[in-house]
Amino acid sequence: MDKFHILDHHYGVCYELKLGLHWAFRTIVPEMKDRIPMTWNTAIYPVLCYVPFIFMAYLARRQDTYLIRLLLLPSTVSAILVAAYKYTWTIPELNVYNWGQALFAAVAIAKTLEFALTPEGMLKVGESRPGVMKGKGKTHPAFQPNGHPDPSSSEEIAARHPYIATWLYDAFEVAHTMRGLRWKFGSGVHIPKEYRPLEKGSFLRATLWSFIKNFLLLDFLESFIKLFPGVGTPLGGSIFYPELSPAARYTVSTFIHITTGTALLSGFGMVYDLITLVSVACFNSSPTSWPPVMDGPWSSDSMHIFWAKNWHQLLRHTFFVFGGYPGKWIAGKYGMLFGTFLASGLFHECAMYAMGRGWDHTVTLFFAIQGPLLIGEVLWKRVTNRKVEGRWGRVWVYFVMMVLGQPMVDSWHKRGLGGGMVIPPMFSPTRLLLVPVIQRYIIGSPSR
């Protein structure tokens, strides 16, 4: 009898613990129906949730703060999750902003984990402790980025902004850096060759022109995607139209897929250009701190080249923190490879969950298979003694991205990504100027 009483008590404790964990999780990440609508009155609260993150970044640049960083880790991560998942955009066209704020939160959580779990803090190249240079403070050759202008060179680093406190500048610098230029954690990252002049005025003009081009391209592609039935609505729809013949169906889906990918590329470029303009013009940041974000992904002739160099490296370290480093600890270099891409898949899918359309691990699967595909390229070289490159290598890359990638984009569009408002209609040249012309001269004026 005592034995059954002990077992019953054990199961009771486990049930209560499980229930408590569930409610604790749902307090931070509520069900969609329990989330707080984003309004002018509530918008300040998600912003305030990032104050602990900035404080953590500040501590990561201060000596002897390891213990306090560890103690702050749970509350800082919880606050970021609250910002991303407790407050929600309820207007259907703005649902895509829930996706964006969840992506931002995931990056911040990865940074928080690294800030807290790195005993010595976040070091710049040549530092022995935060703010303390070792030796003469020269850059080690391992940190010279691919033979292009070295962003860690002291001659290229702009002076601190005269109206921003050093401690605040430090905190925001380590919080916003993605590729780790001038930072120890950015060792080995590929830096695309700079195509803009590095004189400040000329650099700003070239970046402004790049921003305008990316803005106009994104605006056109976003407006164009919204013309497709289902796909272009906030409720979403499949890119595979069943009423079409197979040939027409996959022609249309491929066209939507390529359009979506190009829109993402132009969106990356537009946002990066805008941040670059603000940082260099307003905060006296050096132009060498803002090299190009992409390196010609359309020219890739192997998946190795695509992921390691030509695609943007902004989230490289985020995926290392979430999956690469744990994977390496479990299974060495192959564990790091698989863990990095698995983390990438979960990163994208967990962000989509914020849109309230449930889970679809088609996205996770696409990124997870990249590990085996990269190993396949290595095996191909060992068996044939020939690298994956050239014309057929480019065909291979296009097959992976244009064919195997379609179910992933279909999953996004079925959950309303294409119907989200990225550029407001009042700021859209395409919808203000081009669409009325098409309606009037091509489709014909509406009858009165």
C-alpha cells in the first residue's frame, strides 16, 4: 500500500510540475487569443522589454561581471519572449510584423545567451579583457577579412559620437553587430568586397542610391505578389494552384518563388542600407564597418559557396549559438554542421508561429537537409576528384533553391506572408503611380 501511495504521490508531483511549467510558459508566450493587441498605448511595453538586453550588452563589455550576467539571463530571455509573443499586431495586413518581431527576438536571445555564458565577456580583436588591449593591440592575421579593407584597422575607426556616453555606445555596438567585424567572435566570417568609395560623403551618396534602388524593387515585387489570388491576401494561399495543368502550375509556382526570393534579397539590402545611412551619418560610424551584405548569391556554383560566402552572413553566429556550438559539443564538426542548419530551420519556423497560423516544419526540413547536401558535395569531390563548380554546379544550386525550396516558400505564403504590408500604400510608388496607369491604359478605365 505504501508503495502505491509513493507512486501516486510521485505522479501527482510530476503532473503539478508539468502543469506549472505549462502555465509559466503560457504566461510568457500566451495562446493567440490571450495576447495583447499592439496599440499606441501598449507599444511602449515591448520596447521596454529590451532594456534588460541592453543592460546585458553593457555588462558584457565590463570586466568581472560574469556572475551577474548569469543571474540576469533567465529574466532577460523571458522579457524578450514577452516582447515578441505577448504583444501582437491584430490587423491582418500587419500580421507580418509579428513574424518580424519574432525574428528580431530570436537574434536578441542568441546574443543574450552569448553575453551571459562567455566568462570573459565580449572581446574585440586584440583585447585580453573588455577594453584592455594585449601587446600593441595589432590585428592578428586570422582576423583579416578575406583580403578586403580591414574594418578593424584603427585608422578606419571613426571617433565616438560626442553626445553619446561611452558606456551606452559600447552597449549598442555589441548589441547590434551581427557579423562581428572587429570582434573576436567574428573570426572567419566572409566579408564581401566593397564597391562603394570609402570617403564619407561619397559613401553616403552611394548607399542612398542603393537604398532607393532596393526600395523601388521591393515595392514593385511586393505589389506584384499581391496580384496572385490567395497568395497576395493576409489569409494566405498556396503557390501551387490545383486548377492549373501540372506544367502551368509549376511554372506559376516557380515564378512566385523567384519573385519572393528576389523580394527578400531587396528587402535585406534596403534595411541594411537604411541602417548604414543612419549609423554613418548620425552616429559617426566608419564606412568600413558597413561592407556589403550580399556577395552575388545568384552566381553561386556550389551550396558551400552559397551558404558560406554569397548569402548574407548576418545570422551566422545566431545559428552557431542555437545549434552549431551544442552540435559540436555532441558530435564534433559534423554535429556543428547539422546543428547550425537545424537551428536555422527552427529559427525561421518559430518566427512564423508568431503569426498565429500554427506549425509547419516544411521550413525546418528545408534548412535541415542542407547539412546532408553539403556533405554530399564533399563526397562527390572524394569520389570523382572534381569539385562541385562551374556551369553544372550552378545548375545544382538553382535546383536546390528553386525546386527543393518551393515547399518552404509555399508554407510561408499559405500562412499569409505575401499578404502582409511591408511598404505602406501611401509610400508605394508602384501603387500610387504604376498601378493606376496599368488600370487605365492596359486594363481599361472602370465603368462609372
